[in-house]
Amino acid sequence: MSATDIRRIPAQETRGLRRAVLRPNQPPELAVYPGDEDADTLHLGRYTAGRLVGVASLYREPPPDALRDTSAWRLRGMAVDATLRGHGHGAALLEACLEHAARQGGSQVWCNARLTASGFYRAQGFSQRGEPFDLPGIGPHHLMWRNLGRS
């Protein structure tokens, strides 16, 4: 293992950071997402000096406005330790997810991005679709997506 690396991890290992960063005032069971244990779901962990500092999960799931698109992937539960944001950990995790989806023949990656994270996703080539919406107990979000090139 290098000083900083990304590797596949079990769903259970994502939940500590998911809860701490994304759902700090909610019960632990809300850090368990539908599809976490599906065979083609990917969970990645970003490690620095052996410490888990970021997580991201990728699900084969069409966006809400394209119910028949079985080649789309949903990014969910992306979280980076608050003390380490701005150091490229999120961008590296996102790039690994995009590469995985493309290797699987994916047409696009989409997510429900918190308004506070929308700028990050735009900087990574994502576009916003529609108006902001509220996820109860979590806050305002944008539906964001990025098309994947096919080779």
C-alpha cells in the first residue's frame, strides 16, 4: 500500500464516515443504503498513511428522469473527513468511480449533490439538472450528472 491509495472496501467500512460527515445527527441505520450489498455495487475507500479518510459508493441505478437507462450509475455516500477536505481526496475517489462506471459500459454517473458540494461536482465536469430540492432531514440538493465517453 502506498502512502495514499484507493481500494475497494466492504459496505460496512463506509458507514462510519458516511454517518460522521453526511448524517451526524441521525440514527446509525440511516447510513445503510439500499443496494449497498448488491453484487455490482462498488464501495471505495481513500487511505492516507493507513487511515480511511474518504469513501464513495457507486450503484447501477438510472437517474429519476430516465427509468429505462440501465447503463447509468449513481454516486452516493461520498464523504471525506472534514479536516482533510480540499486536499484532492474527493476528486481522486470521484475519478476512480467514473473510471469504474466507464469500464462497465456506463453512459453516465449521477448524484444528488448537497448545495454545498455542487461547486465541487461542477469543477469535476458535472452538470446540474432541474431546480434544487429538499431531502427531508438532510437539506437542499441538486440532481447532477456527467456523461461518460465510450471508447
